[in-house]
Amino acid sequence: MAAIYDGPIQDLITELGQLPGIGPKSAQRIAFHILSTEKEDVMRLVDALVQVKDRIHFCTTCFNVSEGDTCSICRDPRRDNAVVCVVEDAKDVVAIERTREFRGRYHVLGGCISPVNGMGPDQLHIRELVARLADGSVQEVIIATNPTIEGEATATYLSRLLLPMGLTVSRLASGLPVGGDLEYADEVTLGRAFEGRRALS
Amino acid sequence: MAAIYDGPIQDLITELGQLPGIGPKSAQRIAFHILSTEKEDVMRLVDALVQVKDRIHFCTTCFNVSEGDTCSICRDPRRDNAVVCVVEDAKDVVAIERTREFRGRYHVLGGCISPVNGMGPDQLHIRELVARLADGSVQEVIIATNPTIEGEATATYLSRLLLPMGLTVSRLASGLPVGGDLEYADEVTLGRAFEGRRALS
């Protein structure tokens, strides 16, 4: 959509349109909402943006988001140093933490291998992962990249890199989502569920 | 979704979630995008927000958005004082201006009558419209509220209020959208198209 507003409103629409998932129509709608919102409320949003950029950084060890140099998970002495879970994004750390199933450490890659988007192994924090594994304290690496084509490619790349180091490398199970319906499962997921079937005792 | 992040990230997600059309998942996605965006780019958005709140106000005559006390349309001496087009929102002014069909003045109501949303005539700039029409220089009022139930109710309310003042009151035509397909038109629109049919000469 061409620039149809003048001055500050158009500037705001343009900036909002840069955000993920915000198209020109949404940007326009949000900009007009901002116009008719109390200045105090807008300033709370402005402050939240500034605070995030000023106070939040990436953990120098695992690249999770962090208020200091090292994130709260890397600092926690009760977590298991022998297991590292490799994820694409900091959002995935939060998702896994919510399950309360995992008590090891994390390593955030910062994306996945995707030649289409110009993402190769060098753009990810893979070198730093290998460096972390060098001292031998880690015994298992759980690869928890997304079950997408790119996530699977990244998992394959990582397993080829890590297996020769003598580590146990595992991948999260694929299968039917809990509460899902067999009838509506796509054939790839259903195939994976067969492949990964477990003996009942 | 409960607050699952700490500190500044959760604050940002909460603030983003207040914007129209942004659900909790989008808010989270945008917040993480902001995290990995250059500070300079985020500051451009922050500045755009601040500028809009500092510099944009509502025109004291027509309630359109304006950088000064009076908007550029109300200031323009070439526009026709005898016709006023009444719209719900400032966005509608832009939509009508793009058609280049209308050379009169506007009046922005700031919404439409909608009891469900707590919007009655007193919440809209209707009193100010009546005051503008008092000096007799306006001959026609075009009611361009949306063709929705609320917009129609607002149009009916306004026409009952303005007709006794001896003004010509008109309503935008309803009918088939240009480029549309008769087969896919809903029955109300198609009915309106019949009702409003025009003799060809």
C-alpha cells in the first residue's frame, strides 16, 4: 500500500508494518488506535520497548534471553550439567520449561539451517555448542529443533557433527499429539507414530 | 495466557497484547522479534509512537486527525462549505479522499451508536455537528457511516435529527461492489442493489 497518510501517522504505520505478522491494514488500524489512546498508555508501551532493548541480552553461555551476562537457567546450580537440550529459539526454552520434564541445560541455536533464508551452520550458535561440549562434562545432547523440514535438516547436521564426539545424541519423539484425533492426523505424523511405537508391558 | 516470562519481556508482551488484533501469541512473537532487532530500528518505532502522541491531535472543527488545531481539509479554502460528509472514523476520511469524488467538508463522529459497546449519541461528536450546521451555510449532509447494523442505526438517528433542520440529508448508495460477482453477493446487498437500481438513458 502506498503512503497515503502524512507525516507522523505514516511514519508510525511504516514502522508498525515492519513487525512480524503486521500487514499494512493492521498497521493502519493499530496506528489509529494509538492516536485515540491515552498518552499515558502509549508511554507504557514505549517504556516496555526501551526496557527490553536496554535490559535484555543474550546469555553468553547458552544464548537464551537474559537480564545479565548469564541466564537464570545457566546460573541455577540445581540443574543437571550432563544433559544439554538444543533448541532453535528462546521461545522454545519457555515452552519446554513449562512441561517441567527437563532439568538439564539449554543451548539456543538462534534459528535453523535454511538455505532459502540464508541461514547456514555458520549463522547459528553451533560453534559455541561444540566448544561447550569439549570439556566432556556433557553426556547427552537432546536435539529439540522443530519437526519441520528445516528443523529436521538441522537435527541431522548436528547429529553427524556430535556423534563422532562420543556423546549420546537424541531427538524429541514425533507422533500423535495428546488429545488429537487419529482420523485428522496427517500421514507423516501417523507414519512417525507407527515408527516410534512403544511396547506396553 | 498466564504470565510465563519474567520482567521486561513479559511487560512488553502485556503491552503489545493491548493493541487491536494482537493476541497473546502474536504479542510473544513480536516481543521476541524486538529482542533480536537492532536497537536503532526499535528506537525508530519508539520515536514514531512518541511523535504521533506529541504532534497529532484532533481537528477542533471536524475531529479529523490534524497536526495543528485545524486539519488540512478544514483549512483548505477551495473546498465546498455547503456539503458536509459525516463519517465514523478518521480512516474513512482517507478512504473517501482517495476516490477524489468529494470536495466538501467532513465531520468525524468518532464511532457509531452501539449500545453493546456503550456508545450512545452523547459519546459521539453529534452535538458539535449540530452546532456546525446552525449558521445555515451547509445545505447537504451526506451520511457515510458504515453499511453495518450500527452504522445504519447511526444514519437513521442522524437523519431524524437533521431533516427537521431543513437540510438535504443523503446516504451513500448500497449495492454490488464494482468488480464483484452477482453470484457471490449476499442477499441483503443484492436486495439493496435492486432497490437502488438506476434507469439507463
